[in-house]
Amino acid sequence: MSDWKQIKVRVPADYAEQIQDYAKHKKVFVSELCRLSLYDYMHNGNQIGPQLNAIRRELSAIGNNINQIARHLNSGKDAELTEEIKESLQDMRHDLKRVLKKTWH
């Protein structure tokens, strides 16, 4: 690569420290880590982003459901945690761990 261009980015100070620590741990320069991260994002990031967005939407829906359940219980009515709900929560927990593992390694 004979033609190089410089790209500058700004990140929060604590995030910059995390990046520097991670680069040091991996024994690479921060610039190399950034190049590799951008390359990976450009080629693989489009697979992870939609999965994380889907998980965020699902977590938001769960939060809304929990609020509805709390209102229901606070009104003095009974509620039951069904096996279907337990299985759905377990499936989501598994999916979240899988995506996060893929994202952070």
C-alpha cells in the first residue's frame, strides 16, 4: 500500500483508554487495531449489527411487558410465569450471549 490517507476520529476519554489497554494487551498499535476493526466491520459488521438491533427491540418489548405485568400485579391481581415465557427468556439469553461473544472476540 503506497498511498495512505489519515483518518481522524474522536472517542470519549474512557473509551480511548479501553482501546489503548486492549491494543497493549493484544500487542498491536492502536492504529493497527483500528484498521483491523474497520476492516472487520466493513466485511462482517453487517451481520452483527442487525442481530444486536433485533435483540434491542426484543429487550425493549420485554421491558414493556414487564411494566404491564408490574401494573397488573400492583393492581392486586394475580399473574403466573408460564413455561413458554421461561423458554422465551432462556432463548433470548442464549442468543444475546452468542452475539455478544461474536462481537467482543
